[in-house]
Amino acid sequence: MPVPPVDPRATQRAALRRAVLNLVIGIVLLDAVAMTVYYFAGIEHAPTRTRWIFVIGWSVVTALLAGVLLRRVRKVRFENRG
């Protein structure tokens, strides 16, 4: 019976898949929470300045979260390089 070849990068690929999945899930959850707050807190009908402050804050938090999670993806991706 032939033995299937062992992929030496299988564990790295699995870790990379997990890191990317965490990135996607993190951004989706953040957006879901932000949209829920936006509509249920009545920000949708708030003055223009309040809406802009909320959207700018949401954008900054999204950028920070994406930066942190992308750093984890890069760490996993370049883990075995010199």
C-alpha cells in the first residue's frame, strides 16, 4: 500500500488559514456590532456631526483591527523564512 507524501508546509498552511479566517471574522463581527449600535442607538437619526464622528471612529477602529490581524497573518506567513 503506497504511503501518501507528507507535506512539510501543511501545518503552516493550516495556521495561515486560521489567521486569515480570524481576520475575516474579526472585521465582520466589528461591522455587525457597529451597525447594530448605529441603528439601535438612534445614531442614524442623530445630527450630522454625531453621525460623522461615529463613522470616523468606526473607520479608525476597523483600520486598527485590520492592522493587528494582518500582522498576525504576516507573522504566520513569514514564520519559517531566515
